[in-house]
Amino acid sequence: MEDLDKLEREITSEIDGSQDLDALENLRVSTLGKKGSISLMLKSLGKMSIEERQHNGPLINGLKVKINEKIQNKKAELE
């Protein structure tokens, strides 16, 4: 899914550009929070066919894990 690759690049760029913990927290909420972009993608899995879910589910979850790790690493760096 090229959209996921593009989204990962955009979010990673924003994480790298975060200069303080507040900006990083705002980014975390906007991507991983209840109404965040990645969370909404996970919620959309229910509307997909079984085949689409089996294909896209692991990709979206993988992106969530990667972004969460990058945010945690950046947070440790800023602290």
C-alpha cells in the first residue's frame, strides 16, 4: 500500500522535526490517538472484505508499531 509508505514518510519527517515534547505529544495524538490517522485506518478494517483485512491489517498494525517506536525514541532523545 503506497499510501501507508507515504504516510509513514510524512509522520517520520514530522517526528524528526519535533523540537519539544509538546509538539511530539500533539503528533502522537494526531496519529495514534483515538481519532488519529492510523487509528482511523484500523477502524476502517471492519468495512473491508476478509481478504482486504488479512492483507491490510498487518500492514496498518506494523505502521502503528513503527510510528510508536519512533515517537518513543524521539521522546527519549528530547528528555
